[in-house]
Amino acid sequence: MVAVKAHQANAFLTKPDTKISGYLFFGSDPGLVRERGAKLAAQLAQSSKPESEILRLDERDVEAEPDRIAVEMQTLPMFGGGKVLRVAHSRRLSANDLKPLLDKPNPECHLIVEAGNLKPTDKIRSLFEKSKTAAAVACYADSARDLEGVINRTLGESQQTISMDAREFLVTRLGADRALSVGELDKLVLFTEGKRQITIDDVEAIVGDASEMALDNIINAAALGHAKTAVHECARSIASGESVHGILAAAGRHFHRLAATRAHLENGRSEADSLKQLRPPLHFKQKTAFVSQLHAWRHDHLLTALDLISSATKAARTTGALDAILIERLLIRIAQLAQLSKRAAKSPA
């Protein structure tokens, strides 16, 4: 009976429990779900002597033959060894079909199911969390620490280093989807081939420009009090593939930077000096909007915005289909706070 939280996943998967034969990977980061499923399958296969066979069934396979999973889990390879079955979640995949396979598992076989963002009440998630022979592993957008690990592994393989400001800037451009993050890093390595150290100019030139602009449009609109524009830009971004968790992470980073800079101003530092404290440095294209927000917001209202973002981030891990509604409500609340700060700034002391 194992329910593995997102921050526990890496440690849990480093040395899988030998008593567990079924694994469910679920969450808002499909790239991370697939990556962990593939990595665990290879790890389990290699731990068997002779090495186990890995078989992957996609949604079409399950739709066409609902009993295919049970058949494969009961059938061992002709030339010996076990089997690791990777299955993509589909509407035809039911907890009732999987329960017998987890209750009486084939000791020579492992089952890995890769799913989307399942609610705690979802029957398949509940089945894996409560089973004595299974585990459910949450896969959400990477934290800064997770991204540091991905960056270190990728650059270690290419034998390159990266400057501190470039690393900090790179972290802000990754994270919504593990597969996309890895793809952006591979692109950066290819772009800088032959260079010993990657600079902030390299990161800016090649990593995630379109996605970053879309996120900027959403957050700047909300932070300037334009609720309708923020909601519209958010809907467009989600429709084009951006995750709600990616938007929430970007909003958190932006308002942390605003709050820190506003605190410097209120402690007597000049605007120029306060902006110099930002790491990574503020891009010249962002400066006008950032400075406008800096002077429009009161520090206490910025702290309230950060509390709202934190609460929304926690809620987004359990709401599933309600994610879009949750982020729209957050953007409207932030825009309302922006308007409140503007009115307060215009009122006489």
C-alpha cells in the first residue's frame, strides 16, 4: 500500500521495493510520466536474469483488446526471463480488470500503467494506492531542484559547464513538462557544441522563446490589472499545450521577484540598485512591464498574491479537470489585487 508523493518519487524509484509488482505513474507532467515509466521498465528488466522482456501497449491496443493486459501478464517469454508490461491509460482500462492482476501477481512479471492527472477518487489510482503489491507515483511539474538535476546530467554528458546567471535563467524557462525540458536542453547543447561554458546569451537565444512570451503575456496582464486579457491569454496558452502547473510556477517566480524588489525599494534602495539584485537579471524586454508593476503594487498586496498562488498550486495537484477554472479564478483575483494597489497608490496618505 504505497502512495508516493511527487517529492518522494526519485528516492522511491532509485531502489524499487521487490514486493511491488504494479506501478501507476500519474500527474500533470506527461513527459515525466513517460520518462519514469521507461526508466523503471529498463531498470526492472535488467534486474532479472535472464533479462526480462519489455512490452508496451498504447491506448489503441487496450481499446482493441481489453483483455490483452491479463493475457500478457500471464504469458512468459518463450526463451525465459520475465516480462515488464508498460500500458498507456485509456477509457477502456478499468480498476476491475486490473485488480486480479495486483491481488495475485505473476512473480515473473511487472505492470506499469502511465496515466494523466488522476483525482484521489479515481478508481485506478485508489486501487494502486491501496494494493499491498502496487504503488502510485505522482508526477508533477519539476521543481527548481529537479531541474538542477536534469541540467547537471545533460551537461555532464556533453562535458560542458554553465555560468551561474545562465543556469538561474535556464531554470526559469524549463519545468512545465519533463520531455519538453529535456528537448530544450538537448537543443541548447547542440547549439553550443564546441563551447566549454554556456552563457546567458546562449540560453536566451535558443531556449523556449515562444512559451516564455506566452507566459509573460498572461502574468503581465494579471499583474497590471487586466483580468479579461489575462484569462484570454491563459486559455490560448493552455490550448497550445502549456500546463496549468507551468503557468502557476511562472506566476510564483514573477511575484517572488516583484515582492523582493519592492522590499528593497521600501528599505531605501534606489530603483536601479534594487533591479540589479535580481538573479537571473531582468531581461530588457521585460523591464518596462516589471517596473510599471513594481510601482503599482504595495508590498502587502504582493504577499497576498503569493499566498493565493501557493494555495492554487496545492489545489491544482488534486483538482484534475478543474485546473483551468482554478487558474482563471487566480488570475482574476490577482488582477483585482492589482487594481486595489493602484487605487491605494493614488489615494492621499
